[in-house]
Amino acid sequence: MAKKTAAQNDKRKIPDPEQRQIMAEPNALKGNYCNAANFRHTKHEFIMDFIFHFGTEAHFLSRIITNPPHAKAMLKALQDNVEEYEKKYGPIPYSDSGASITRH
């Protein structure tokens, strides 16, 4: 049996509704605040870049690359969550002006 490295031992388990054990680095569990994003696609992939803007600075946070069926499943999951949020807390105001979301 192979011995685990210190990095492998430092990963934390996250509960999953389908009972899979998902491993995560401790820093990843802190999360990041994102107030800007860039979305684009090719025939086979969707690319999502997440950014934090503050004043004149912008910090790249993360890039997620996935296939079209998973992108559509994520869109549906987010839409379902927004609908649940609005049922509980009321409508979320929306305006395109000043939005830092770009689509290519």
C-alpha cells in the first residue's frame, strides 16, 4: 500500500448528496468573492473565467472548463437556486448597466 503524502493527508472531505467522497484542499474551501465573469465557448467546451474587480484592479480567480451538457446542467442548477432564493427573499433586481459579465 502506497504511503500518502502530506498534501494528500491535508485534503478535507466534503459531503456529497450522491455519497461520493469529494476531496478539497483547505484553501479551496474558503471560497472567493466574484463580481465579474467572462463566458465563452467552442464547439466542444464552455470556458468560464471568474474575476474580482475592486477599484482600478481586477484579479483573476478561477477558470472552469466543461463540456456543453455539464454547462447546461450547471445553468439549470443555478436557475433553480435563483428561483428558490426569490421565492424565499423576493425578486433580485437586475440591470445590464454596470454588469461585469461578458459573453463571447
